[in-house]
Amino acid sequence: MRRYLSIVLVVMRTATAARIALLTDVEGNWQYVRNVVRQSSCLFLTSSGQDETLELRDDCMLVFGGDAGDKGNDTLKCYEQLVSLKKRHPDRVVLLVGNRDVNKMRFTSELHDTEMDLYSMAKEVLEGPMWVPVDKRMTLTQFLAKEQKKEDGDGADGTIEAVNSKTNRLKWILEHTMGAHDGSTGRL
């Protein structure tokens, strides 16, 4: 943490004459980014055909405060644009991570091949997020049963193991444990 703070302070010291733009909580909503850019004296968009590229004026610095994706339909575009801007201006773009960004690190463990067995996985994962009241919680088993019913019609012939795929797991994680409703739309 101390190293990170010193890096931020060094960046801030080198940019004392620069104007600083703050962008945060875009949550996958590219239209929101467009609206902010329209009002910004530091950020602008360039177009090439149908594509837009987020740009930063030479006398400016951008601090992104986190939560680039999840709720909107353009999550990947938001992440790609911010990372691209950081690569082009590494000394003038600071990308902070928010809870919606950090919680994606779960994917590497919960979608790993060794974690796909329903009978050996952690009870805390199988039962869903403990912060959601039990009567409103969708457990992984319940979610997979619904998916099985969609495939079989009545669910009587199949088992939930048949639909326990990484794709379905990812849908459950996004929709029922991360609050990223429609988070899998256009991604899976």
C-alpha cells in the first residue's frame, strides 16, 4: 500500500501544472462516458468509422476511480478504453479499482477446473452470498436446477451436473452474487 501511495504522489507531483479529470463509476455505461466527455475540458473522443476512442488532452491527467463495468451493456468497451488510455499515457492516467473491478478476481478461482465439482466445492460458494437474505438468495444449486429445467422442459430427465458448465457458473456469479444483472449479455 505504501508503495502504491508513493507512486500516486510522484505522479501527482510531476503533474502539478496539469489539470486533473476524475471519472468514476461508469459501470459499463458507455453513454455515461460520452456525457462526461461532452462536459470535460480534459477528455475527448475521436471517431474512426463506427469506433470511438477515449483521448486525453496533453495538459491533463485522468484519475479513474473504479467500477468500470457490470451494469451497462458496454462493460468490455469501458475496460478496453480505459486500459488503452493508460497504455498510451502511463504517466498521466491513474486507474484505481473499485469493488466491481476487484470482485472479478473471483473468476480465476471459482471457475477453475478443480472448483467445478458441486460436491467438493466450498459450502459458502454453493449457498450463495451470505449478505443476501435467504428468502431472496439464489443458490448455485437452485440456479442450475432452473437451467436444467429450461433444457429438459420439466427437469425430470436430467441432472444439474449436466448444466454445471463454466458458462452457467459465470452467469450465476454475475447475476446472483455480484449484482451484475444482465452482466453476461453480449459476453457469453
